[in-house]
Amino acid sequence: MSKPALVFDPVTAIGFIGQTVLMELRWDDDNEMLWRCYHVVGVVLPVPGVFEDGYFLAMPFDGSEDLPVEVYFDSINTIRGIRDRHATAKVLGRLPLPAMVQGKCETTEGERRHA
């Protein structure tokens, strides 16, 4: 069973503007979770009866887009602010690897393999 999407109140959502964040994204029709790093440049808040779905305007951290992308609130499973630019690698390095990947990584104690 999937975890319910986060609910953002206006103050919380606006508080992410200007921050670099690490997001765990998921969609209802897909069981796979994706981790993405973005710099939040804006927010569109839901307005009942007018526009029901709020989203962040975000620039991918890797610079792959020229314009902000829309990251809808209902697709965010987890969001964490990043204080320093090297934190992304630290956090991603601690994430558990999927079972398929773990079986293929044969390392000895003290040895690390990089993709």
C-alpha cells in the first residue's frame, strides 16, 4: 500500500521557494519511487473551485532544463531541504538499493564500486 501524498498548506509550500530540495516522487499508476533534486523557484497554490492541484515550479539541479518544470504536490512522497551542495550525494549514498541492483553488486568489505 502506498503512502498518502503530502498535503501542503500555503505557508509550508511558500517556505520552500528559493531552497534546493530532494524529492521522492511517486505516481498512482506506478509503483516505482524516483528521487530528484530541484531548486524551487515558485509555487502555484490550489484554489478550491478554480484550480484544485497545487504544484512547485522547480529547476532540475543538474541544469537539464531551461525553464522550470511543474512538480505537483500529489506526486511528492517525501521532500527534504538541502543546506549544502554536497548533501545530495550524502543522502543518495545512504538510500537502500533495489533488490535487483543489490544482487549485482559484489563487493568485499571496505571496497566501493561506482556506476
